Amino acid sequence: MRYGFVMPFGDARLAAELAACAERTGWDGFFVWEPVWGWDAWVSLTAAAMRTERIRLGTMLTPLSRMRPWKLASESANLDQLSGGRVTLAVGLGAPDTGFANFGEVTERKTRAALLDEGLTILTGLWRGEPFAFTGQHYTVDTAGLPVGGAPSLQQPRIPIWVVGAWPSERSLERVLRYDGLIPSARGADGQMRQVTPEELRETLAYVAAQRTATTPFEVVVEGTTRGDDPLADRATLVPWRAAGATWWLETMWATPATGDGATAVRRRVEAGPPR
């Protein structure tokens, strides 16, 4: 299992500081939230890339339905080049209650799913750095004849893409099968999305194993909170996920207030290192 830290808030300067600290204290990945408005994820990750050499860098997560796929392709490919091939892109439908309606973004689930699928096709096409054309329901792209070509991603065949998959929705999981990692979720009794249980993760991975034909590496990404100062308690938290098949643990502190005290708590957790 590898370990990443998700910065819950903060600007590019804080991201650079925390990423450097995370690399120094043994974390394997550093991730940032991509909000509708506020701290720009790709500026923050670029700052982090300039202060690090080894740690993987990514979003947690990018709601692709409200992005311009060609702009995201440019940002992510350029960062992949800058970082020496350390970018991971995590995508999903996103959480509409984080401000989608406030800025006129699409909130209807079916449309967001269609935008996500078309956006992924465009991303992976543009990352090749070759002439590319696509016509879909929502997007039309044709790079032929453009005076400046896009930079290909350094990682080949592409930047790894982790996709949210909702168990037991076959349509959602079919999307996951085409890419490089699963962020597992399930719909709770209240209709809200939640992380799966370890048992649900086993069932999800059994489906993936039976259906996925690609032989490329495939990551299984779960998130949660550990203490950082109690190895036995942290082990008890992680063991069920390891046993269920998780390959990445992402440490999250979503409930931490975006204040000076909150930033101090986040920095202390990064400094404590991963719950190995």
C-alpha cells in the first residue's frame, strides 16, 4: 500500500511547503482539492512540483464535467513534463453542492456523466500530442491546421487516471475499467454517495477482475483519517482496507477549518508521516 496526503485547503505557497514536507517525511503522493472557485489546483500542483523530486502529484478530485477538457489537457500535460512524469489525475462527477449551481454549472447527473465520458476521450486524445479530432454530443474538437501543437504527456501511454466508480452501478464501473484506478463509492440509504465498506470493496474488485481486459497497472484508492501518533490504532484502521485490495490510502482532513489553527493541524499531520 502507498500513502498520499490530501491538502484540504490553502494556496499555492502552502501547497509547495506541505508537498516538500510530505516528500521529506515519507508520503508517496500529494493531492489537492479542485474547487469550483478559489484555490486553483493546477497552480498549487505546479508550485508543489517545483519543491519536490519524487512524490506523485494529483487532484482529489477533478469534476471533469465542469472543465474545458482541452484546457485541462494542457495544464496536466505541462505539469507532467515539468514534474518529470509524476502526475496522477483523479476524476469523477463531483459534488454539485460545492457550488455548481452558484456558477451556472450543470448539476443533472446524467448530463454530467456524458460530459465526463466525452471529456476523458478528449483528454487522452490530446495527451498524445498528435493531430486529434472528436465529435460528440457536447464537444467538437479538431486540432488539424493549428499553428502550435500541444505538448504530449511525459508518461505514456498516458497520465494515470483514477476514476470514481459507484458500486453496484455497472455503467459507472464500465467507465472505471477503461482507465487506471478505482476510487470506490456507493450510494447510501439517504441517496448520498459515500465510500464503500471493505466488504463492498471486495465485491467491486471481484467485478473489476472479471471484466477488465487491460493488463496495465490498476490502483485501488481509499481515503480516510488516521491519528499519526498511534501506530496500533492506525494499523487497525488500515488492515481491513489492505485485506480488501486497496493499494493507496489517502489521508484526508476534510472537516479541518480553513483557519490558522486548521493549517497548523494539517501541517502537523503531514510532518507525522504516513501510517505505515
